[in-house]
Amino acid sequence: MELRELKTFIAVAETENFTRAGRRLGISQSAVSQQMKALEGSVGTRLFTRRARSVTLTQAGEVLLPYARQIAGKAEEAAAAVSDFEGMGRGRVAIGAGGAICHHVLPIILREFSQRFTRIEIQVLSGFSVETMQRALDGAIDLGILLLPIRDTNLVTTEIGRDQLVAIAPPNHPWQSLSRIKAADFTGEKLITYDRKSETFGILERFLLEDGVFPRFGMEISDLEAVKKMVGAGLGVAVVAGWAVRAEVASGALVARPLGARGLYRSWGMVYRSSETLTAPQRGLINICKTEFPSLVSSTQD
């Protein structure tokens, strides 16, 4: 028993004629006959009494008709709900990102998103890049904000911008008198790191090792806000995104300087499963990120 057969059955019952039912549905009279024959085969009994120029429902047909109308009505209701979900922005969007992005960038992006898609529920899952990527692959999130490059072919990537890394130190540190920090300037400094498995640490490590500087690790912390506090307390230096320390630099709590002659930069992207078709709200969120993200992660050192 198929939905199209039930819709055709309703049309025949209401028009009392296979030809007129076919005209209503935009199909041939023979197609109507074939569908009704298939439907009668499915239910195991005759549904119509056929006359020369019309058909009438049998008792079995009378029993089936209200159910057919109910089923067809629910199908139309479901289609309308899906259309409303897509066009008007109902439902939920789950997004994953690192803690720093969640603290400093997402609030502004999601404020604009919420203004555009007022009936969307937003779920944010914070975690390291490895966690965010796995959540995207598992379907726990719809979209993830990650550092590029992403090499997993099961994920589609849309680049949304780049940021600059800066070296940070406590006030009155010798770096305060420097305009840029060279690899050699890290010699003898205790390095406070956020995540030694991250792409960010890989960029810093290559920068140092290319000049023959071997970092001296003083502390590893899994929270960026704590890294800033430790540096401010004079326990070491660190390398972080410039946008993540704007407030501390402005207040004088930290000193921040660009790295190397040309600076160290990172590229960011939004990812989603290649097997998924994006909804209108998801596409909207990507477009907002492409527009707003570059200015939100820029720094005075760019």
C-alpha cells in the first residue's frame, strides 16, 4: 500500500470516475486503473463497484476511505512541516569549537545568527580540535570550527578566515622593548603551552626548531584562560592568538608581540559531514562566519 495509491483512491472515490480522477491528478486513466488494481491486491479485497460510466465504493472501500484521507493528510502535514523547517528556520543547529572560539568569537556570531533565525535552538559543544573533528564525523554536531588543513575526506571544509599568533609575556618583561619576537628570543624562557598536540603548537615548534631553538617547557594547561593568567603571574611566556588577548593587552596585564619577520598565521574553516545536505539555517551560519569571522579574529599586528 503506497501513498500515491491512497491519494489516487481518494480522487476516484470523490470523482466516482477513473478518467476524472486521472485528470485531477495529472495521470492517465490506465495509470489510475493500475494503481487501484495494485491497491486492491494489497488489501486483499475489491474497493470499487464498477459501472458503465462510474464507480462506487464497496463496503471495504467505505472503511478504507477515512483512513486514506487521514494518511494523506498527515503526509501533507509532514511535508509542510519540513518545508517550514527549511524555509523559516525551525529546528536545531549544533556547533563545535575550541574553548577560545567559544569565549571570544561565537557570542557575536551566534547573536547575529539568532536575530536571523529566531526559532532555531542552538547547541554549542566546546572541546579540543580532535574532539570537535570526531564529533563532526560522529554526527554529534552539524558544524565544527577547526584549524586548517583538514585531511579527512569524510568532511567538507569551507574556509572562513585566518588569524595571527602572538607571543605574550608579563608586564615589564624584556620583550616589551621589542617590536617583534624572533625564535632566538625564546632561549632561556619557560614556555607555557595550551595543547602540545594542536596545530598551533606545531606551527610554533617549527618556527623555533628551524632556527635551532629547542623550547624549554615550563607548564602545559588545558585551558587558554589559565594560560593567560599564568603568563600574567610571571610563570613563563606563551604563544596564543592575538584576538584572544585583546582585553589583557589593552589593560596592560599582558605584553603581546608578533612572531618572526612576517608573522605566524593560521587558517580556519567550518566543517560538516560530506554525506549531509545542509539546511537553510546551517548554510546561514556558514555565511555569517565567512562574513564576520575575519574581522573578529584580526589583531593589531596583522
